[in-house]
Amino acid sequence: MITELRASKRYIDYLPIRVTAKDGVSGKIMAGPLSGRIIDVSTSGACLLMTQIMSNSYHIFHSTRENDSLSLQLQINLPPDIIDCNISARPIWLNLFRQDEIRAFKMGVEFLTNPDGKQIKQLMTAMARQQKKRAAWWSSQTIRRAKTLNFSLFTGR
């Protein structure tokens, strides 16, 4: 049995984002923007799916974790009104994501914003509008590909 250890409930989603690494002291943009998707989110953090995690020689996970003054700026586009929401975050973990011929990275981030604050409430409210539809699409794509992969492994086709 797997016990859920997360501090807050996660919602499956598939939202487009832009990720920028920024120095909090100088305001200088260190890398980005890089495109990605939020594939699950809570009031305290999110899981990002990204095809690129380096910009020139800057690694947005490792380089940002090496210096406490650096953070990731997540610009989230929330449909249907396309509300731009900007949230500061810190990378927590990074894993390789492979599915069929898709190669990408999953990165867990912790929001640096108050989970009970206005910004997170705005994010959760805007997300709720079409969240079930987006979650169903993402889940169906993941399940369909997993079944195809299992079938091909089992049959050799």
C-alpha cells in the first residue's frame, strides 16, 4: 500500500507554461523562457513536463538549486480567458519522462508564494473552470499510450 505524503491535494491538468530562471536580488533573467506544461498542481507546488531544461549553459534545475537567490518564474496561461498568472517557484526534483518516442523531463517545483494568498487562489479558481476536461484528456492520452506500450511489449509488435 502506498501512503500519500503530500501536504496538499494534487489536481491533474495539462496547462501551457513558460519557465524563466531569475535572480531575485538583481532581477536578471538567467535563462528562458522555456516552454512546458503543468501536469499536476496543488496550492503548494506543481509537476512540470518540459522538453528542454537547458538554455545555453544554464541548467534550470541544477543551476537554480545551487544559489538561493535564484528562482523559477512560472508564467501560466489559464484558459478559457487566458489569464496570465506569474508564480515564483523552487525546483525540488527532476526525473526523465519516456513514453513511446517522447523524451522529456518531469520537474517538481514548490511555490514560493503563500498557499492561502490571492495569487494561488486566483490560480486554483481559474483552473477549476475547465480542469476536469483537461485532466480527462491528459489521463486518456497517458492511459492509451501505456496500453499501447504494454501491448507491444507483450506481443512483440
